Amino acid sequence: MQKATIYTRPMCSFCTRALMLLKQKGVAISEVSAGFDKEKRDEMLARSNGLRTFPQIFIGETHVGGCDELFALEKAGNLDPLLNGQ
């Protein structure tokens, strides 16, 4: 199963929802708190092609987007194949 990296900020309900879904799926998660860390935020911006909203989610090296995009993948049945490297 692919590892997920999620850039979060404190008190973000979208971050919490995305983390909950990934945890329910048993995904190994690397959470990067970028809300108050300029260096981590700059890293997030570089990896996400300038997207500033939280969270920004990566499955392996694939940029998924934010919480809405993650749940859209799940609803369409495309999240599990992505997590399994397909």
C-alpha cells in the first residue's frame, strides 16, 4: 500500500476529515504541519504547484489535491486502486 503525505494546519476540519478517511483505510500517513511553518508551507506549495489550501494530499508521489478531491476519489471507487499502486 502506498504511503500518504498530508500537509495540514491546526484546527482544520477538512484536514481532520481527510486524516480520518486515510486512517480508516489503514494507510501509513506522514502528516506535515505546515500552518505556521514557512519552510513546510513553501515545500507544500512547490509540491502542489502553488495550491495554498489545506490539506494538500499526496498518495505516493501523486498529488490528489484537498479533502474534497480525496472524498471524490473514494466515492468514485478510485481511491483504493491508487492506494494499492494501480
